[in-house]
Amino acid sequence: MAHQNWTADVSRRGFMAGASGLAAGAVLAGAAGRAQAQEAAGGVVRDADVPNELVGRPAEIENELRQPEARRLGWAVAGLGHFATSYQIPALGRARYSELKGLVSGNPEKAAEIAQRTGVAEGSVYSYDDFDRIAENPEIDVVYVITPNSLHRDLVVRAFEAGKHVMVEKPMATTPADCEAMIAARDAAGKKLMVAYRAHFEPVNLMAGTMIREGQIGDLTFFSSDHHRPLDPSTPKDQWRMKRALSGGGSFIDIGIYALNGALWYLRETPAALSARTWSPEGDSRFAEVEAVCTVQLRFSSGRLATLSSGYIADKKRIDAWGSEAVAVLDPATEYMGNRLMVSSSEGTEERQSEFGSQVQFDREIDHLSRAILNDTEVLTPGEMGLRDVRLIEAIYRSAGEAGRWIELNEDGSARS
């Protein structure tokens, strides 16, 4: 299967927000791996309780462009946690080219309740153990994997072996080897693999990308980004993130990747070298295994610099793109809704607005893969992008473990030394 030169081409259409994993995560594959992961998580890897009313068949929005069923692909969602049930399952109800046709969960009671609410047939509900039966279901074309990070490889490879296309949440995996295994499985199956970098499809980020591409703020000279959110150990969606074997790391692998991929997209370069440091408050049990805060410096072959930070204590998601004539500030930058773009120059400050709300990023992301399958076109955020990002994050954690030593990088994101 041929793949586009995404390193150069992706910037033409969307803002890169996110990507992938770290070497320290264990490879948890197959039934033994699933049991190991559940034990490591203290049982919380089972999907969270059924959340609020956002779960269920969303109200249809009037849209004359919504496709008839013959043109909509069937999707199965694997992993029914907060993000899946509150955002992506409702998005499948709004999408033009996609619809929910299957569920995969380690919690049969929860899966049955969501199936009843969404109209998914009883025979299209799977556990992780009998997931391979999905090969027999012609109504399912795509599997969307939204499980803890270290479990991605197992389900992605099995989905390809079942003859399905795949979208996998960021980070793509916790090791480069896992990413490479997914790409090999994709190629063997002749299917499509997309990493779910949602901000590629978010209107405010797209607007900022157009401004940079068209030179509206002059030459981009510097980039900074801070992505922080509080880690709440009382919620299932954060409990597994405190377990390195499941998450692969702390704040940077989870939300710092928005900052990292933003830098790569805006500057249109892969960094030539990086330096990183991590910190956690002493005695805080949330950070017994993973970092609370991470700071990163990137140096590019062009001579330009970028600074990034991530954290699990405060709440801020901001991007600053410094041009020779103006500064573009996204604050918030990568929230699920309500993102804003301000442009400051010698003439003053103005807000640039989109006619679409930030929440359309979910529908557009899903439909992008469905349309790529229907039209046999390339996806904007393929597995190769996820692999590159995993390599870079691996180098970031390596630098942090060596007191911030500068690490020289290859073009593919891997460390030279």
C-alpha cells in the first residue's frame, strides 16, 4: 500500500494535535496481557460506569448532506470510557459518512446498556476475549480503539487480522516497536490506519494553520505551547493514567503531545535536537510512577527554537506562534469546545472567529477516515506520523532521565545518540 509524504503534506490541511507513546510502557498483548493490565490498574481498566445523558443516540441534526446508509460505513468503538461515551459515540450519530454499528468492552453490563441506548444489535457487542468474532460481521468496516495506551497494539493488530480498517487514539502506542507492529499489520491487511489527532479537524486550529501558511503573521520565528490539566485520582479515566504500565508516562505522553505536534506542524520541521526535564511534587501519590510536569526545548535545523510544557496540576492549554509581523495566540487551544484565536500586532489585537463550533472536530475526524476508505485516498494522520511521535517522546523521556542532556535526532524522530 502506497502512502503519501505526510511529513511535508500534512501541513496543507490541518493542525497536528497529538501523538504517541514512550518506551517504558509494557507490551501487553493477547489475553495474558489484558489480564496483566487489569491487575496493574487495580481493576480500573474495566470501563467506567455509564456516564451522563451524553451517552445514547444523539439527536439528528438537520443536514441535507448526510449520506444514505449505503454510503455510511459501520464503526465499532473498542473501549467505552468517558471520552468514548461522552464525545465520540455522539459524534458517530452526527457524522455524514459513518455510523455506530458495534461495541467492544470489558464490562458486559455497561456495553449492553449503551447498545440498547444507541441501537447497536446484541450480536454486535463484543468482549475483549471474543473480539475476533468481529471478522464475521459485515456491518462493521472500522474499529476505533479508545483503550489505555499500552493495550492499543493488541486490538489494532487483531482488528486488521479481522479485515477491518482502524482508527486508534493518541498516543498510538507506548513503544516504537508497537507502532511498527501496527503498521506492518495494516500493510498485510491492505487496510487504512489513522491516528486520532482531532485538532487537525478543529476549526480554530485550522484557521491558525491557514494564517501561518499564508504568511499573515509574517515569518514564523518562535513557537511555545503549554498543555496542562489536573489529574483526578477519583475518576476512572485518570486512574489508569497513574499506572506507567498502562499509560507509558505522565503528563507529556498524555497532553504534552498536543504541544509537540503543534510545534512540528507550525514550524514544518522535525527537530534536530531536544532537551527535557521532568518534576513531580514530593509525597504526591498521584505521581509515584509518572511525571507531573515536563518541560522540553526543541532545536530545529533552521536554527529556530520551540519551548513546550505539560503538567497534571494546573489547567491551561495555550499555543503562541510568534511571527515577524504578529503573534497568533490560541487560548484555549485544544479543548473539546470553546477554543479561541487572538492575533496581536502593532495595529492592536483582534479575535478571529469560525462559523463552526470546536465540537465539530469529532464528527470531521471520524468522517475523514470514512471518506478516505470510500474514495481510497490517504489519511492526514497515518501510522507513520504516530511512529515518529512515539520516537520523539521516547527521546524526551530519555533526556529527562539524563538530567536534560541534549539528544541529537534523526529525521524520523529517533535518537542518534
